[in-house]
Amino acid sequence: MSIILKAQNISKQYRLGKVGTGTLGDDLKRFWYSIQGKEDPFLKVGAVNNRNSIANEDYVWALRDINFEVKQGEVLGIIGKNGAGKSTLLKLLSRVTSPTTGSIKTKGRIASLLEIGTGFHPELTGRENIFMNGAVLGMKRSEIKSKINEIIAFSGCEKYIDTPVKRYSSGMRVRLGFAVAAHLEPEILVVDEVLAVGDAEFQKKAIGKMQDLSTGEGRTVLFVSHNMASVQSLCTRGIVLENGMSVFEGDIDNTINFYLSNDKQIIPKDLSLIENRSGNGIVKFDSFHIEHSNGEIVENVLSGDTVVFSFEIDVKNLTNKSQVDLGFSIHTPQDELISVLYNSYQNVSLPVNSNGKHKVQCAISNLGLNEGEYIVKGRIECDKMESDWPKVPIGKFNVVKGDFYGTGNLGFNGKSKFLIQGKWDLKN
């Protein structure tokens, strides 16, 4: 397959602080260097794009020396933490802004969906915005007219298509914007994680459309998302950005593994040390571990075993007897939700009548999880008010393939995450 997009040493520098290109002195200095044929003097300075550090420089490199090639029909995933430079890279590729250094060579038409409702006029109807947005993206009026019914049907906004867009929800704007971009029939489709705003049904439809574009029609897709499950199912190759630099490039499985191995959060044994949390703090998580049914603390459990999720909570400033509703959720390392359980779901009461440490345990029999690594998140309500919600995992555990079916057969499919049992019968 031929190369349809090539990025060579592209970098993007921004000035921190005041909005603008800089002072008059900076501009004059740039001009003086340019007429002498010298390099821009401000390219030699600038901080690394690390949002966790305090800036001491006037300039920052949002991207630095990015190089990659994309072949026709490839679906390239671009992943990284918030602030890594993903959206900046897509804006450069979409020609929304130009690189400070380097060059981008493309073949064919590029359509992009970077922000909710980009190119929409709030006072115009959905139908009118289709024509306007299509024109912005490079479609001819005849081309739009021939596809407008297909665009409207795909967006799912038929009922409101002649209503001003200002009355649309953010999800409806995303639906309409993606429908226009996808039906532009571009050689390259650039999609930022705005699809996360849409509902599950539309996300599935949008991902299916992107797969059709790449596999069926040979289009190229550049896709940014924090949802690793979507990236894995859609993309063939990936790039990991960190602090504005490309730190890994390879096939999508290796790319995701690299990203996750470098992004693993250290979970403190003392959960009181977690700073990123919300709630009134009356009841808070203090520690968490998993036990076997015999009370042994473990990190590895067998599918089909009985396991005990054990939480220690710390109660402070309690004024009277209160009801605690403790919940926990199980996720894959890609943060895909597997299941969630609160004691209130089972009409179990947890009355707390004193300050101090208390232990809450939840036993799960015949654990129906397939082999793999899982993370645990938690949340506590006290008297129907949010008391503690850590924004990071509170624990993790590994599941090893066990005798879930009670037959000694351990050769079941390793791809599914959740295991089920059935009662089989043949009716003549």
C-alpha cells in the first residue's frame, strides 16, 4: 500500500502566559534573523510539555520532532495522557494550525472531527448546517444534495433536522458532525475523542462506519481516544505520545501494552494517602485487600473460587447513627467496566454508630471472571450523601484460570471476560 500521509520532524511551539505571538521585540528579532537566513532564535528555547511542572520559560513545545508515516487504509491510533499533545497533532494534520518546524505531506482530501459542533452555526437548522459544514469540509453542493438523506439517517436526528442547532444537545451535534465528516468520503478521516460524548449506540455505529471506511473503502483513519477497548478493536497500528514527544510506535497490541505499562498508577496500601477524591469525608476508605474464603490475603485468585473483597473504612465526625452504602466496581486495565455492586443493591444495611475504623466485607462465590488482570474502584455514600469517591483505583488483583465449571475442563475461551454457566437439556 502507498504512503498517504508523512510527518517529518514536526514540532509546535506556543508562548505561555499572554495570548499572542510575543512582544514587538520578539517579532522584530524573528524578522531580522529571517532576512539574514538564520534560524528562528526562539526555536532554541522552550520547556518540555509537562503539565505537572511549573513553567519557568516563556515558550513551551506542545510537540517536538514527531515522525511517522501512514499507509492507505490504515487505522492509526494516537494515545497518551491528557496534555500529551494528541489534539495538537491532529490540528496540525488537519491544517487547523501550522507546525513551527517540519513538514506534513498528504495525498487526497482530509476530513476532521476535532471538537463538538465545529463549523455549525447555532441559529441555522441541522439541514442548513449540513450544507454549510459540508462546504467547509470541501464538499460540493451537488455532492451534499446526493448524500443528505443518507447523512440525516446516519445521524439519527431526522425529527429535529429542521430545528436550529442551538436547541441540540452536545450528543446530537456530535452525531450530525460525524455524519457529515464520514460521508465526505475523504481519503483521510481525523477523529478526536469527541465520540465519547455520544451514547453507546452511536459510538458503536460510528466505530462500525470507521471500520467500513478503512477496510471496505480503503480510507485512512487517525483516531484519538482514551478508551483502549475502542482503540484495540478499531486500530491496526498506534503511536504513544508523552510530553509532546513520540515515545513508542508499533502494532496496536504492543502500543496499548506499552502505554498501560507506563501508565500504571501506584495504588497505596494506605488509601487515606489518595488526594484525588471527592465527598464530605465522614466515611472514607482506609485500606483494601482481597481474601480467600479461609481469610488468607491474596493478589491472585482462581476463576470459580469464592473470594472476599475486604474494605477498612474510617469514620470521622459522626453525629448520630448513619447508613453506609459502600460500592465497588471491577474494571479491565483499559478501564472497561466489568461490574459494579453496592450493598444497597441487595437491601443489605450497614449501620455505623461510632467513629473509628470498621471492616466491611463482601464475599463473591463462584467468581465468574476469566483469567487476566483487573482493577478495583470504590465509592461510599453516607445517609445518601457522597462521602468518599477516590478518582483512582483502590486495588487490583489477578485471576488465574480455574475450574469454574466444576468439570476439570480449563480449556475455555480466553478472550471473554465474564464466564457463565447454563443448565443444558435436549428436548425431543
